[in-house]
Amino acid sequence: MNPVNYLYLAALLFTIGAAGVLIRRNAIVVFMCVELMLNACNLAFVAFSRMHGNLDGQIIAFFTMVVAAAEVVVGLAIIVSLFRSRHSASVDDASLMKL
Amino acid sequence: MENLIALLIAAPLLGAGLLLCGGRRLDRVGHLLGTVLAAASFVIGVVLFADMLGKGGEERALHQHLFSWVPVEGFQADIAFQLDQLSMTFVLLITGVGTLIHIYSIGYMEHDERRRRFFGYLNLFLAAMLLLVLADNYLLLYFGWEGVGLASYLLIGFWQHKPSAATAAKKAFLVNRVGDMGLSIAIMLMFTTFGTFAFGPVLESTGEASDGTITGIGLMLLLAACGKSAQVPLQSWLGDAMEGPTPVSALIHAATMVTAGVYLITRSGAIFNASPDAQLVVVVVGAVTLLFGAIVGCAKDDIKKALAGSTMSQIGYMILAAGLGPIGYVFAIMHLVTHGFFKAGLFLGAGSVMHGMNDEVDMRKYGGLRKYMPVTFVTFGLGYLAIIGFPGLSGFWSKDKIIEAAFAKGGTEGWILGAVTLLGAALTAYYMTRVMLMTFFGEKRWQPDAEGNEPHPHESPKSMTIPMIVLAFGSVFAGGLFSLNESFVKWLEPVTAFEHGHPPISAGAVTASTVVVLLIGVGAAYLQYGRKPVPVIAPRGSLLTRAARRDLLQDDFNHVVLVRGGEHLTRSLVYVDHTLVDGVVNGTAASFGGLSGRLRKLQNGYARSYAVSMFGGTAVLIAATLLMRAV
């Protein structure tokens, strides 16, 4: 199968993720969309690794996963405490950081 | 021998350091320590003097290089001293009269709880003045010059609990600063013109500079001299400086401070010789001041202020003589030394009178004191005879020579200057006779003060009378000794150069007219204050008298021209600052403020809108990169 198809898929997934981040209000969904974008990147990396015949892209994909795991821990913790204090997981409600 | 020069300064400097930093534990011995160190400096001076006398005229100058102060490529400032006949004269005067004043102060300041500090300041004064006259370059001289200014400030304002004393100290300091500016500009000019400010190279190469530069340096030096020596137009501080304790007045007026200007002009003689214009200004300043001071001295009822006017006038004589060039330098210094003796004696006498009269300074409340204070009367009287130029006494020898030199200036100028100096001599005789008659003769005029304390005039203690007696000896004999065989002229000639002046009238005629104007002055004062009783309340007096009581309106002039003028200038500058400068600055600030007020709306706190800008930015960047690739 042509590896370029994987890149199309990765671009599609990234776009879906980005659109989700921009459009959705629910923090959990926004969060999942971020993960989707990360995984789209991973897919692209792996596809490039295959196309170029070296392992660099695969190694970076592992790094991305580790970072994503750490991010999930922190991000979920923030969302949970936000929900506890406001009884809402809407990102638009948390808009106090402004002048 | 030359290694002793630094010790001259070190002794009083050590005293100042110990007394000012030593704290209370030195309270009991502080005054003795200060006096001993001043005397030590005098002894070193005498040793150096004796050594100097043993050498020929041209080889007498000693040099001591202590260390490089500011060693920079192209700019060499050294702590180095030069002791020649001129410096030696000053060293002996400063340390000699200074030591006597120290001894006097032991008695005079006995009841002052800050006596230790007072002696520390006196020592500091001596050290600064010695540094001034011993420096071998203008920069070090400037250091001493400023030190003298500082010490005078501290001493004039010594009784700082009196607002008048604090103000007088400030005034002296500020007026002196104007003169100091002159000196610093002169030094800068010297450095840019000659590339150095050591005495030797500068004074030897005056011919290399253009006339304009030399005149500029000369005028700036004169401005400096005017400040320190209280000459018109910077004379206003001198009268108020009487707020300090009387020994300070004696020190400022006789041995230190006011003599610095005369020293500066004499030391820089080569510069003035090269510039007749600057010399003319010096002479005019001297002549104006000598009349100004004398007129002020005639009207003052405060004994110290009358003497202050007299100092101004006598320094005017010296500046005038110094402005005459080589025919006058020697006599300027000679008058300076004899004046040092009699003026110190007069001030110490005035202090002794005040000491016995509960610090009363108004001469209208004295009268008949000769019976109560015989020693003060005799010493003051001898100082009086010396200052008016009574034939045979010190002042006669030196002042007569200056009058002669003034006539010898030649031409119309010579006649005018001669007339002015003669008029000054008459006024001197008048105001000093007035002081003498009002203080020591006539009926007693003192009354109990508001609390009913009647003064009980009494003779001062030994520590005060002995210095007065020594100074009286100087007042009587110094002038004659200097004139004997022209010894003083020969002594100073290698340094200042000397030419015999040739007055258009014979020297005998000058002397005779001096004596005549002296008698006229004394006679006029006797008619006014000796024959008739002196009124206790000052009469209204003529317009001139009233003006002279207000120091010939010097403060009013300064107030109107400088203070008001300065205020108007600052007000208009403030206006420009508020409207123009602040307008630009505030306008810029306001426009940026408005802009940022609009820009901050972008910070709306919505995470998603930030994300949009991030995505948008990234998209733009990628698009730009691709576009660049494509092109």
C-alpha cells in the first residue's frame, strides 16, 4: 500500500482534531482533540520513517507518546479541579485570565 | 630637608583627624592636642626657614614629590609640594598666627562644650591652607582651596543652633562656590592650553598662549580670588561670616582664607604680567573694594563688622598692589603679613572685649573700657596705630609702599589709583579711630540687659592676652624689620620678581601726604566721636550712612539681580518644561496608552480564541514558507 495514503489520513485526523479544539466547548472533548492531533503527528512521523527507510520518525513518535502521557496527567488534573470548583467543564467559562 | 614639607601639613591634619574622630575621650585634652600640633607645624616651618636662610636666593626653593595622584596618559596630577620664599612667608604666617589663635581659643572657648570639635576644625583649616600654599600645581592648590572653603563653612556655622550662623555659613560657602568655579575653569583652560597645570611649566610658557587665552585664565583666577578674598562683586559673605566665634574671624581675616586670593594672584604673577587687560581688571577690583570696605567699615556699629569692612578694604589694597605687576607683588605680600599681625590682634582684642561684655558687639554700648581692660586696650591700640599707618609701625611701611607703587603705575591711571589709595588711607584712619573711641574712650554706655544682668567688664585670662601681646609686637615691629635694608624685597624677589616703581612725585611727598590724610581721618573721627558723647541709639544718618549700614546695599543688589532674576529664569524654564518638554513626553505616553488600551481587547481570556490565533499564525507561517519556496 502506498505510504502517502497514511499521510493523507494523518492530515485528515489533524484537521479534525484542530477543528475540534477550536469549535468544541467541553474541556474533555477539546482535550481528546488535542490527543487526536498528537496521534495524527505520530502517524505522520511513522509514515515518514517508513518512506525514508530510517528509524528517526519512530523514535520521535515514542517521545511524543511520553509527552502526551505526561500532558494527560496534568491536563486531566486541571480539568477535574476546574469541574469541582465550577461544576462545569466548559472552556469558555474559564475566561478570567484577561485584562 | 624637603621631606619635612609634608610634615607641615601632616601635623594639623593629624590633629583634625584625631579630634574629629576621637570622640568624647579626647574632650579633656583636645584643645591642648590641637594647639600643640599647630605649634609643631610652626616649629617645622621655622626649621625650614632657618635652613632656607642658609642658602643663596635662587637655590632656596624645595620640592617634595609625595606620590602620583592621578597617573593617566597625558594627564599627570601629583601630590607634590613646593616650598619657596613666597610659600615660606605664608607658612610662617599661617602657622605662627594660627598657633596664637589656637592658644587664644583655649581661653575664649573654655565654656563651650564642643571645644574639642572647634579645635579639630581649626586644625583642619590650617592643614587646608597649608596645602593651598605648598602645592606645586594648580590642581592640588584647588584641593587646598576647597578644603579652606569647607573648614570656613564649618567654623562660621560653628554655633549652628543660631539660625543666623547657619545661614551665614551657607552664604559664605555658596558665594565661595562662584569663585571656585572660576578657579576650576582657569585650571581647565590651563590644561587645554599648556597640557599641564604644574606651576613651573605653566608660568614659564605663558608666552606661548594667545592673548585672549591668557586674559581668560587671568580673569578666571581673579574671579576665584574675589570669592576667597571677599572682593567686589563676591564680597557679601565676609560681613555675615562674623557670626562665627571671634577666633575664627581672626583666623579667616588674618592668617588664612582671605589671603588665599592674594596668594593666588601673586603666585600666578607670570600670567597677569602677560595680560595687561587682566591686570587692569585686578587693579580696578582692588581699588573699588578698598573704598567699598572702608565705607562699610565707617558705618557699622557692630565692632566685628566694622573690622570686617576694614579687612575687605585692606585686602583691596593687596589685590590692587598685586595687580600693579612686579612693582607691587612684594608689597602686596608684605602688607598681607603685617595685616596678618595687626588684624589678628584687632580681632582677638575685639573678642576679648566681647568676652568681658557678655558677648555684646554693639560699640554704642561700650565706652570707656580702657580702665577695665588695660592689656586689651594697649594691644588693640597698637594694632590700631599699625592699621592706620602711624609712622614707624608695621602698617605704615607696607601701606606707604603700596600707595607709592599705585602712583608709580604711571599716567592718569597712576594718579587715580594713588588718589584712591590715599582716600582709603584717610577712611581707614577714620573708621579705626571711630572703633577705638567708641570702645575704649568716653563714658560707659552699657546698661543692664532685659534680665537685669549688667556686664562687668574685666580683663581676659592669660591664655587670651598673651597671644594679643605677641601680635601687638608683630604689629609694631614687623613692618620696620621688613623694610630694614629692603630685606623683604630681597627675600621675595627671586620668586615674584621686583622692579622699582618711579612715582611721578617723590617718595617723600607720598609719605607726607599719607601722614596728612591719616591726620585728617583721625581728626574727623575725633571731632565726631571724641568731642561729643556717642549716642546709644544710632542716629538716622545720611543716605550714604544708611546705605553703608546695609553693606552698601550689596545684599539688596544680590537679591534683586541674582535671586529675583534667578527666580524669573527658573519660573520661565519651568513653564517651558511643563508645556513643551512635558507636552512631548506626556503626549507620547498618552498615545501609547490609548493604543495599548485598544490592543488589550485581544486578551479576552477565551482559550479557544487564543488557539485560533495560534493556528492562524502557524497557517500564515507555513503559507509564507511555501510561497517563498515556490518563488
